[in-house]
Amino acid sequence: MKTKAIILAAGQGTRMQSNKSKVLHKVYDKTLVEYPILAARYVGAEEICVIVGHKAEEVQKALGNTMQYALQKDQLGTGHAVMQAVDFIEDEGEVLILYGDTPLITGRTLEKMLSFHRENKNAATVLSAFIDQPTGYGRIVRSADQTFAKIVEQKDASEDEKQIKEINGGMYVFEARLLKYALSKLKNDNVQKEYYLTDTLEILLAEGHKVDAIATADADDILGVNSREQLAEVTDLMRKRINSQHMAAGVTLIDPQNTYIGPEVKIGKDTIIEPGCMLEGTTIIGENCTIGYHSKIKNTTIGNLVDIEISVILDSSIGDGTHVGPFAYLRPNSHIGKNIKVGDFVEIKNSHIGDGTKISHLTYIGDADVGKNVNFGCGTVVVNYDGQTKHRTTIGNDAFIGCNTNLVSPVTVEEGAYTAAGSTITKTVPKNSLGIARAKQENKEEWVTKKRSK
């Protein structure tokens, strides 16, 4: 069965008080609209159409060309929004309809809704939820035999209907052919002069088709974001969900309320995450690691038994048994091997560091290929930029770089070679040699005495 998805993302979101589209605000490192897209893809919806309107070009640029788009120029209701994608809807298969401002919806919830829809051979299925305070939501009205009867909005509900706890979650799955038919019958004869998607359910019911609702196990799934306050609320709920999953899988979070882990991050068991950490993107952390407080790690793969203290690591990799920090900065494309020490105030970018190397403190390594068991003295700088072009430096195994060495790229320090402290190295240091590149010291006797006497 082919499944497609339509994501409604055309609204302006005036309550956000923002210059950008509401659906491009973020929960962790993903925009709001990316979450329902990921959930749809989880259930096999390879073809997705995003309905854009306000800031349409901005939304399309952010999401890229991996999906289709349809423009809702005028905001004339949810039914009107789906109408803009009528050419996207085929005559066979299923169509999921989701909202771009509901980041808590999960693939597993959609999976259950689709299974229910198929097992019961429904024309349309509504995702509902049970909440204690349903005021403001459309109610799911059921017949005496508990079959779906209709959705009634708060303003139209009777006193008895207002007591119903099952509400419309606003997400649906339709048989594609019947959705196209129902959309063709939609009318806007209401006070707002809008086309309501919920009216398609009544159209299908009136013609004898089966419509039903299935309640999500977690009512938070349907929460939408319409304000900065609601954005903070769903971010907090997302944090609790994610952190609970990691703790259940054997990860220790010292302070879950102050630990922020993105939805795609993977962490091995017996790893300890200290307070204030931000773990983002496709980060993978191995087992028995310690991630020290206030560290930020993004799109990075970390091996086992790694210890990181108060550091920033971006788009890089770290091997087993390595120590990083405190106050280290690993910029993109830094590949740090096994059993390495990257100490305090060390910055590395676009470099490969071999196993067993020690970079203890106050060092910059950029655009370099460093061998195994190299020792960097304090204050070493790889001078990789000539004002126009970046150049690479190569350092062989077992080399020793003296304190305050400048390695002016492109340059090579061969295997086992040393550089003298304070040297500025501009040409190859041969294997097992000592490179000295500094002026000879000269002492001027009584220079200070003569200066003071003046």
C-alpha cells in the first residue's frame, strides 16, 4: 500500500511575534516542520507534499528539494490547504495529513493509526486524544455503539457534548481516492467562508463510507505550537521524552532537567552525562564515557571510554580512550584517534591526529595530518593560512614539537624528529633530526643599569 503525506505549513503564526515562518522555529536542532516529516517517513511515506504560504520561499529553502510543495496563497481553511495538493493525491493508496507545528508526533503513533485504519477498512481515520480539560477543542462524538458519528467544535457543542473528553487531534489518514472525492464536494457556506477539512468526514459518512478515530496513548503527541510559550512547553516535553528513553537504556543523566539531547543522538550504556550538556544532530557516543558539564557536541562520533570536560566538538570523531578538555574546541572534520590527550585551550580543525598523541594545552592545529605518539609542547601553532589559501602540515610518528613552535604550512616534520622550543619551522625537518629556527641569544651587560641612569 503506497502512503503519501501532506504537511500543512502555510500559516503565519502571528502569536510567535517573529520575522520568520512559525514552522521554522526549532525544538533542539530541528525545525518544527521537520518532526512530522520524520514521523511520516518512519511509516513509509516517501513522497511528501508541504503546503506553504506565509514565507513560502523561506520554508522551501530550509527544507530543500527532497519533497514537493504546493502554495496556499490565500488562507481559506484546512480543507482549502489540502485542495492545493490535489494533483499530488493519486487514485490509489493512502494519504496522511499532518501539521507542520506539531513536533511531538511520533512515527510509532502514526504506525498505530495506519494499522487501525487498514484493519478496519476505513475511508478515513482521525487521530484523537483523551484529555481532562478539553475546552477549546473539537469533540469526537460517538454513537451508542461507540462508532464515530461526527466532530463537533466547542462553539457548536451542546452541554452534553462539552463533557466529552475525546478530542480531535487534527491528524488524519484517508484513502486517496475518497479524499479527492470529498475535497471536490467541500463548500465554504459558513461564517468564516473557509473550507474545513473536518467537513470531508461528514461527506464520506453521508455516503456510507466508514470513518473512525483512534486515540493516541500520549495526548502530548497532538500539541501544536502557536506561541513562544508553547514552543518552550513542547521543548520541555521533548527533553523529558528523550532523556527518559536514554536512562531506560542504561545512560546516567546526573540532572535530567538540565541535559539537552537531540532526537537522533545515540548513547551507549554506562555513559555518564553531566549537567548542562547539549548533544545535537547525529551524534553517537559509545559506552562508559563521561561527558562533562556544559559540553556541546554536534554531529560527532565518539568511541568507548572517552572523557570530555567542558568542551565544544562539532562534526568530528574521537577514538576509544581519549581525553578532551577542559575548554577544548574541536572544529569540523577533526578526527582524533585512540588514547589521545587533547588538553585545555586546544583548538583543532580539519585535521587527523594519530593514536597516542598528546596535545596538552594552549595549542592550535589546523589542516594537519599528525602521526602516532606525537608530543606537542605548550603554545604550538600550525600556521596554516597565508592570507589567501589554507595549506597542510604533516607530522610523522613519534615526533616531538617543542613549546612555542610555529609550523608554517606547507611543512613536514618527519618521523622521530624534534623541533626546538621557540622555533619557526618553514622547511622539512628530516627523520630523527632536530629543527632549530630561532635567533641566537645575545646578552647586553648592564643594559638596564645604563637605561635607568638616564
